[in-house]
Amino acid sequence: MSDQLLDIFRICLLVLVYLTFFRVIRAVVTELRAEVPTAAVVNAPVTVPASAQQASPNGPSALVNPSASSKPGDAAALVVVAPAASTGTRFVLEPETTIGRAAGCGVVIDDARVSKVHARVFTSGGAWYVEDLGSTNGTLVDGEPLDAMRPLMVGMRIQVGDFVVELA
């Protein structure tokens, strides 16, 4: 009787190992095939807190007006500052631009420390704002961790992984 019981336990243990293995493989395949949740990001309601709407220390003229630009025909953009290989690359901003590893993002960054959909830059009330979208490694704005939506001014730098862009 004890040999039969041991055989049953061995079979149960083997089944459990195989189920765990298949579950891990399924999770990896699902992650690799995951689509970018752009619909959820694009359709997210934009509510700017009162603290972010207050005038900046440099005055309201320092805020970037999305409809105005420094030269006719120019649009607000993110310009790559680092890494050196990409310096000067310009990403023209849409009313809402996502930053991340996923192919559907407006600014695609090939860096393992960057989430698929890491952060977004968007316009609201005539100014540009940046928001972290729950990324694993966080977003820095001018070297400070971004813990809430923050208004952007010309020259401010956004760091995602080793990738640094500046609002122009």
C-alpha cells in the first residue's frame, strides 16, 4: 500500500510541475504578444489639478502654448539630449504623446529600463504637462522623480531610463 501511495504522490507532483511550467510559458507568451493599451491612454480624461495650474516661478510666459510656436511652421517638440548617438533627434508633439518601448508610442525608446507605455506628454488649458503612467523605474523631470502630473516649460528635461529629452 505504501508503494502505491508513493507512486500517486509522485504522479501528482509531476502534474503540478508541468502545470506550473505551462503557466509560466503562457504568461511569457501573453506578455510578448500584449498590445499597447493606447486606447486606454488616449481616451483617459485629462484633469489638471489646481496646484499644477498655478503660475510657474518664471511666470506664465514660460509655459509652452501648444498652438503658438517660436517660428511659423514650428511645433512643440521633444529634442533628444542623451544618449549621444541620438542627440538632436526631434519628436513633434501631438496633443497627447506617449513615451515607451511599445511600437505604438509617439516616442519609442529601446531600453530595458523603460516600460512599454512609460509616460505621456499632453496639452491642457494652453500648457504642456508630463505624467508617469505607472512605470516600473519611474520618470525624472529636471533630475527630480515625477510623482504627479507636472507642467512643462521650454528647456525642461524628461528622463526615461538613460534617454533624456528636452521640451523645445
